[in-house]
Amino acid sequence: MIKVFLLKNIINKNLLANALNQILGVGFPIIIQFYIIRHLNIEDIGYWGIFNSSSTLVLLAINFFYIYILKLISENPDKTETYLINSVVLAYAMFIIPFAIYITFLLYNYSFLYQIIIICSIPIITTPLAMDYYYQANLKNDFIFYRRLFVKILFVILLFTLVKDSSDFIIYAGISSFTLCLEHFINFYKIRKKIIFKKININSIIEIFKESISYLPFNLTYNVLPHYSIIIGFYFLDLKTLAIFTILFKLINLASTFISSSVMVLFPYKIKSGKNSFNDFKYLKNTVLFSLFVIFVFAVFSKLIFYIFLSDYRMESLKYDFILLSLYILIHSVYNYLVFNFFLIHDKIYLVIVTNIIILLIFLFEILIHIIFEYELKFPLLIIIPVLSGLIILSSIMFYLKKNTN
């Protein structure tokens, strides 16, 4: 009884800390976007979106073992020191090829922005030092919140002080990269005593690699459609339109992340408390209701959102496109919940990977239709159709497995 009470208090505390983390993630970009859209060129904002999406894909390739290590530390806290140092070594061992592809791709296509590309790449190098999975596995999301609050405040101070007009784009890039690196170093400094180099063991590294390699295709296919669409969008959308969609998608992605990120608290909690005693319906219902509420708010306050995020930049049928694109919030949030709290918790990652690949293939098919037949499909539909298809497929698989299990 006492254990259950303590666990409930811990989960509530971490859900609150996680919510505050996401509020920072949502709230600060609102302030920043209001400022940068009025001080930087929209074309530069478009380029920055492409670079960030590209770097995200690199990080997904490097940190493919994240969920596996999260599970290991949650289940075996006494082996934390071994897992941490060997996971960092593995991350840097896997770093070289994705990073080289990233740099080559960007320099080949955007060589005139080579300084921005180099600046944008620095946080990729420091990311393995962050090890957020340690704090999440130990239900210490409050530390992540304190760290993020400090860094975001510093970011805003530097932004308002140093970025004055469009010529300061490189300064904006520098501030963004500096503060991200600072977050990583703060995390590393906090747990530096648990990073014991003598515990580096080639067999442990190989074991982590072998057991987590199935997460690599998962990482490279899961929730990456927004990033792929921005990168590919450069080839069939003008830069201004792409920048507008990048800005709106950033808001929508932040909202869906805010809602669905609770799984990073619920996932280790479900492991610790027992899979069968976990009330899935309660949290799934809350996810759906909150998603619908956010979509409603976006629809009602769309004019205010456009003013804050886009200033005077507009395009035809903007409100319709925005509302349609905001459906991604509901679809992704439910999809994310099913992935973590049913498929990953029961070690059925291969089914998620297959579904993720189907989503990307549908998107690719849409692009081919656009190119070959010159059929113009609205950008929001390019996103919504694949992810909705994926949710239907994954839900069907889940119900089928549950029916056959019972």
C-alpha cells in the first residue's frame, strides 16, 4: 500500500515536471518566433528549418539505443554506471557516418551557408553527453525542467540583446547552438561521477548494440515525416511557402510533443509498477481529449497565431491548411501512446517499424504522383493521409493481438 502511494506521488510529480518541460518547449518558441519573424528574413528561417530537420535525423541515427537504455536503467538501476559510459562510447562510435552524410548533404546543397551549417552541427557533437534517459528512467524529470528553464531564459536574454536585424542570422544560429550545447554539458556535469571510464567494456558495448540495433530502423522511421517533408519540400515548394509551413509545423509538432511526451514518464512507470496494474484507458482518454482541445484552440485563435508566428506573411487558404495540418496533433499523440504503452512495452517493435515504413512509403507515393502526373496535393494532406493510414493499421494490429491473446 505504501509503495503504491509513493509511486503515485512520484508519477504525479514527474508528470507535472514533464508538463512544465513541454510548456517551456512550447512557450519559449512562441516568444522567440514572435521576435525572429520580425527581425530575420523568412528565407533564412526556412533554411534554418531545413538544417534543424536534417540534424534531427542524424541524432535519431546516433541515439537509436535510447529507449533500450531507458528500459535497462529502469529495470536494473544498480548497473547504471556501466550502462551510461558504454552507451556514450557507442553513441560516438555510431556518430561518424551519419554526421558525414549530414555535412556532405548540406554543404552540397547549401554551400553558400557553410558557416551556419558548421554552427548548426556543433550541438550534434555534444548530444551524446546529455543522457536524458538517466533522468527519465529514475523519474527525475524535475531536474530536466530546472536545467531547461535556466537555459531558455539565457537564450531569450542573448536573443533580445544580440539579434537586431536580418544581418544577425549567424548570431541567432550561434545562440541556438551555444544554449543547446550548454544543456548537454549541464546534464553531463550533474552525473559526471557516474561516468566511470574504467567501466568501458567492449563486450558491454557490443551487447547494447546487438540488443538495441532493432531500434535504429525504428528511430529512422518513427515520427520523422515532419522532418522529411521539410527537407524534401525544398524541391517542390518555393522557399517562402516552405518557411511558412515550417513555422506552423513547428508549432503543431511542439503541441503534439507536449501531449505525447507524457509517455516518457508513463513508460518507465509502467515498467516499475507492473504492466497489468496500469490503467491504459485513463491515460489514452486524456490524450485524446487534450488533443481535441488543442486543435479547437488552434482553430479559434488561428488569426492570433498567424499574427504571432507569421507577422504579415500569408498565403492562400492559410487558415484551412493550418486547421487540417493541426489534425496531426491528435493522430500522432494517439499513435505515440499506442507505440510506447502497448507495442514497445511488449517488445513488438518490429510491428511498429513495418507500420512506420508504410507511412513513409505512402508519403513517397504521394510525392511521385505529384512529380510524374503534376497533380498538386495540398501540403497538409501530404502529411495527414500517411499518418492517419498508419494509425488505422497500428490500431487494427493492436486489437487483433489483444483479441487473440484473450
